[in-house]
Amino acid sequence: MTTHSQTPTLKSTTLTRFFARLSIFTAACFLLNCASGIPISTGTKYPIEVLYDNALLERPYSEIGVIEISSEDSLTAEQTSDKRMMQRGNDAKTKELLTARLVMKAQKIGADALINVKYKYYTTVKKEGYMLSGLAVRYRGE
């Protein structure tokens, strides 16, 4: 008659620790990737070139100036009902519309492109707001 020990072997303990660490690492990677939230753009084409964050413009340019749009609104009853901060922020479609507004503002001052475009969202107990900014530039002759 054979008996089986109830204590885990060194090999099974090591494997358990490995998979536990792998699970934690995978969850952390997933959360870090999601931390940036909804992307600013899903590839929408605008009348002028729009480059986000630190993407490099591949041609010579002169800076016109930083432009921005921003807004702040009171939270709705739906946004504050469960105190879990759900239903806040802008979805991807709204961010594309905001970017289009920024592009129109840049075109009015003669920009050929917007670079270093950044989106910031904030919320407080009673309000939420956003700021979208970028550097308007004009291409130089090549």
C-alpha cells in the first residue's frame, strides 16, 4: 500500500510561486497599458499633420506657438450617484472632435502641422475638465 504525502514537494512549491509571480506581472503589465486610458486618436486624418506626444516631425519647420483648448463642466447626477467616479472623461470620439477643434484653431494661424499634442483630463468632487494643447508649426522650404 502506498501513501501520498500531503506536503507539497519543492518542485510544486517553486512552480506555484512562479505562476503566482507570472500572474502578478501579467496583471501589472495589463494595468500599466490601460493606465493611459482611451487613446487620443484612432487614426483619424486631419487637414494638417497631427503628431502626439514626442513623435518627431520629419521635415524642417518653424514654430508658430502653443495653442490649446480647454473646458470645465459640473458633474452630472449620473456621474456622482454611486461615488465610484464612473461615467467620467471623454470617449475616443469626443477626443477626435476636440482634436479637430484644435486643428481648426491651428489652421486659422497658418499652421501646416501640430506637434507634441497632449490631452489632459482632470476631475474633482464637483467638476471635470480637459485641456488639449499642441505646438503649431509651419513647414520651411526644403
